[in-house]
Amino acid sequence: MPRIAIIAGAGPAGLTAAYELLKRTDIIPIVCEETDVIGGIAQTFNFKGNRIDIGGHRFFSKSDRIMNWWFNILPRQGKAAADTVEKKHDIEYATEAIIEYLCKKCMTSGQRSAVSGQHEMQITDRRSQIASQERNRESTIIRRPSPDPEKEDLVMLQRPRISRIFFKRFFFPYPIGITLLVAKRLGFINTALIGFSYIWRQMFPLKDETFLDAFYRNRFGDRLYRTFFEKYTEKVWGVPVNQIRADWGAQRVKGLSLKRALTHAVQDLFSSDFKKHQKERETSLITRFWYPKFGPGQMWEEVARQIRCCGGEIRMGTRVVGVHLKEGQVTSATLENMTTGATEQVGCDVFFSTMPLKHLMGMIAPYPPRRVIEVAEGLQYRDFLTIGLLLEKLHVQRKDGGVETAVPDNWIYIQEGDVRVGRVQLFNNWSPYMVADRKNTQWIGMEYFVNEGGDLWVMDDKDLIDLGIKEMETIGMIKREDVLDGCVLRIPKAYPSYTGSYPQLKVIREFLDAIPNLFPVGRNGMHRYNNQDHSMLTAMLAVDNIVAGRTDKSNLWNVNLEEEYHEEKNERYTKFRI
Ligand SMILES: Cc1cc2nc3c(=O)[nH]c(=O)nc-3n(C[C@H](O)[C@H](O)[C@H](O)COP(=O)(O)OP(=O)(O)OC[C@H]3O[C@@H](n4cnc5c(N)ncnc54)[C@H](O)[C@@H]3O)c2cc1C
């Protein structure tokens, strides 16, 4: 009898677990996904050929293991994309890709033909040793020229990252740094007051840093905090900043200090080439990231295809509704067909969960201790809503009276207090292939941080689209007559919140740690603000543990605690994230 793993959720963590199990063990994964979409939060939603990426997923990681894993599925571009020349993007092209397929069958005939012809294809059939020694799987490694995005679909694009803050109808660079432009837009007196308020806070720091407001004020001074952090953080979480634990902010701003930024600014003032240094500092805000040709979901659709090809199972429209323990181990799970309501109990040797911890705790039988349930029920989430607007053009009013019909940003943070939209995504700039008619339309996503069941959540789609249009007109970015079409996407539990019973999370952790074959992985699966890379790493480490026969799960829980993860590679200057 083959060993079986049931995996709840076909998002990045669940699919990574399934892929790694197939690659490195004899365990057959059965992935259950309650929706009919692959990719979880990292899916690509397709609206009449115009694609939405929920939240905008940069493929960026400090872990080489993750970067190489991604490039193995979608190799880096070897030629220009459709918009490279016209947008004057500076791309580092790859020349060659070495790809290891899970098994021989994974390579489609299209992929085969892409490597034949003038470039000789090298195929190595490798008997990869599987740790358990119970079965050998043939994987296939090929060496091929890097793909041309104009001719092939399975390709990772390199994109420049440009995002700005929109505040007081001005654009500010993001992450915000102390530059001449920023000082000019904030007003020189205001900038000086920001400096004084910072010095004041350095002299008299707040002693209790449990909550985020104190954490920010101690690092940036009260005035800069009020200008750039307070309102936006409240928009994201929907609660006052003094009720949010500092852990979340700590993940984002550790290692950054206003002192360093001010030192740089003063050095600039006394340098012989002031303007050049200012310019350099502003261009240093432009970094690059990797992005699948058709958005993040493309990565996960291809991973799902390979899993299916190699004997793994992915059951769509199937929700895990029960997890059964015998003698302290998971022995089976109850699966519900979302269309028919029929249930089935399936035996398993290992269980992976990427579902919200709150849900998992409610479906374990026998029931977990009361205290565990109480903590689980107290976990809170923030939900997310995107309004997609298809426009003939933008209509961004500049302060000098000019109008821009397109902007270079991937996304814009909206700090304005007179609208509820938190961020605007510009999908044309993520990938030209995200938009059906990229030359004649602008495809944008207005993002709202909301609560499930709240006024925006229950609002009719038509009214939401109308609200979106009104808000974009209010801040002077579009004109109603340019709107061609629209759609709405609601994402429950997009953010595990560091409020509610989060400080008692260890009660749940201790309970789960005592079940050796149950692995909580991913973002909501661990109630951790994990990006794709960390969500994937937890799944990979869980498989490492299975291969090594390790039952201690501390390595999973330690992912995303290291502070250097949250600063960008090669970051030269001090900047602040909101
Ligand atoms: C606004 C926003 C921006 C982001 N930006 C980035 C970024 O730039 N870069 C980056 O790398 N990451 C980013 N992320 C994070 C990234 O989306 C997550 O890390 C990743 O999707 C988490 O993967 P996961 O598999 O743990 O969970 P999910 O993606 O949530 O997938 C879980 C899946 O499980 C399914 N499920 C739940 N319960 C059950 C059940 N009982 N039975 C069966 N199926 C179930 C769900 O339907 C879902 O498909 C962003 C997230 C958000 C919200």
C-alpha cells in the first residue's frame, strides 16, 4: 500500500508540499482545494483576458533554495518582453536554463520542441535516489536556451519595481527616504519639524514597545510616524495602531533607522555633487523583481500540472471538513464535495494543513482541549477586496496642471484620508501579458482592506465598481467616461492579524507539536505574515523533516523570524516602509 498525504489547500504551501513529496519520498499526495482555483491568494484571476494578481506578488526571496525552485518551474527570460523596448526597461537576460522535471511525462511536447532544433537538447534520465529507498523515480534534466516571452509562455520576466505613495495629491517615493524631493513636497519647515521630533524621541523614548505605535514612534519620531505610517497602517488593519502588536511592524522595519537616513541627507548637503547624489538616491529606489508572464497563478498552475502528471492527485471543489486522530496521530480526514455535499473519509499517513488555524482547530476529532479552542476562536484576520477597472486611459492630474494618461508604477499607496482605497495596482506594468489590449487600455486594481461581512464586503458589485470610480475621480487619477468595464474580487482571510488572541498562539503550537504527522504550513496555516517564499519554505522543511524522520517542528516555526529577511538585497540607503 502506498503511503498517502492529505494536503488541505492548493495554494503555494500546499502545492510545494505535494511537489516535494513526489520528488523526494514515496508518499502520494492528495491535495484538496475547496475552491475551483489553483494558487490560493497567489492565484491569477482572469477577467475577459485581463488578469488580476491579488495584492501584487513580487517573486523575491533571499533564499536561493526558493529562487532556484521558481526558476526551475518558470525559467528566466532570454529575450525582450512585449513592452521592454518602448518602456526602456533594463533587463538582465539569461542565456540558458537547466530544468529538472519531476518525471519524464512532465515535459510537454511544446517544451520538447522548444529545445530541439538548432540547440541540441540534452536529456539525462536520472535515477534519483528516494530517501526511503522504497521506490526510484526517473526525473528528467534538460539544458536549453532561455525562453523568449514573445514565443513561449512558461517564462519568468524580470520587471522594474516602481511604487510610490500618493499623499496630499503628490507622489512620494516608496520606500520613503529623506531626499530633496521629499523635503520639498512635505515643506521644508515640516521636514525640519520631522527632524526635531525624531531627536526628541531619541532623547525620550517610549519605554513600552509592545504595540506598533510606540515601536514606530521610537524609530521615526512622532511626526514622521503620523505623516506616513499611522493612517495607512490603520487602513490595512482596521484598528488603531496602538492595538496592533509590534511584531508585524518589526518584520518590516527592523534594521532601518532615521539616523542613518539623516546622516546620508547631511552628507549629501555637504557633498561637491549634491544633485548627482540626490538623483542616485532616488534611482536607488528602483529595484527589480521576477514575475511570471501571466501573473503568480501561472507558477502554481504549472506546478499543479506537474504534480498531476507524476501521480499526485489534486481534487478541486473539495473541502477538508474533519481531521481524525488515533493514538495521537492523524489517521484520516473527511472530505466534502463542494458541489454535491457528499462526504468521504480518506485514510492518510501524513496531513498537511494550509487552512486557517482557526478552522483546523474546529475540525480535529477528538476535540482539542478547551483552551486551544478558545485561542483558535480568538484569532483574527483582515480581508481583502479588489475592484478591477478597465480604462481607456488614466487621467492623473499633476500639480503643475499637466495630465498623465499612464504612469510607470506597479502599485501606488493611497495615503489620502478622503477615500477608502488603500492601494492601486497597475497591471500593465506588472506584465504586458496581463492585459488583453495593453496598447489601448489601462487595467487597474483598486485594493480595499476590509472585514468579511462589513459594509464594503456585502455591497453589490455594481455599487462597488461605482464607488471605485468615484474614489479614483476624487483623487484625480481617472475620468468616469474612460471606464470600459469592471469586476470585483473578494478574498477572505488575506491577512492573519497580529491582534486578538495572537499573543497566545503558542498554546495552539504546543498542541500541534504533539501530533507528529500533522504539519501546519504556509500563511494562515501558521497564522504568520508569510510571503510565498516563507510559506513554501515551511512546506519544504516539513518534507525535510519527514525524509529525516525528525518529529520536532521548531524549524518550521522559526521560518520568517530572522530579521535580515525583511531588508532588500543590496539596499544601499535607508528607506521606510509603510
Ligand atoms: C495583499 C497581498 C500581497 C501579497 N504580496 C506578496 C508578494 O509580493 N510576494 C509574495 O511572495 N507573497 C505575497 N503575498 C503572500 C502570499 O499570497 C502568501 O504567502 C501565499 O499565498 C500563502 O500561501 P498558502 O498556501 O499558505 O495559503 P493560501 O494562498 O491562502 O492558500 C490556501 C488554500 O487553501 C484553501 N483552503 C482553505 N481551507 C481549506 C479547506 N478546509 N479545505 C480545502 N482547501 C482549503 C484555500 O481556498 C486556498 O486556496 C501577498 C499576500 C497578500 C494578501
